[in-house]
Amino acid sequence: MTFIEIVFYLLLIDSVSANLFAWFGQRWYFKHFRIFSRWFPLASGWTLYYLVLVLWIGWLSYMLGQLTLLG
């Protein structure tokens, strides 16, 4: 695995988990991360934009041959 693949998969995991919290776990997030949630509130629109951006960067890296999917 190259450095680019590791960074992409870490960003992918982060963006998917942010979307899950934004759409289904806001109450848990605000309860367990009170101070952090004041500075970084979850907004479903921004997290969806983040996921699309990460997928787009992954697709571009794949097309340039810098990323191999799970291999």
C-alpha cells in the first residue's frame, strides 16, 4: 500500500463515519462530545459534501493509476 492509498482510506473512513453520525447519531454525538460539538457541529449537508469530495479525489487518483482499490 502506498501513502496515497492509506490517506485515501483514512479519509474515506472519516467521511463515512461523519455521515453516519450526522444522519443517525446527532444526539449521541452532542451528549458525548459536548465541548467538541460546540466548535464542530454536525451538519448533514457538509458531511455529504465531504463524502462526495473524498470519493471524487479517490476516483481521480484511481484514474491516474495512483490508487488500486483494495489491492
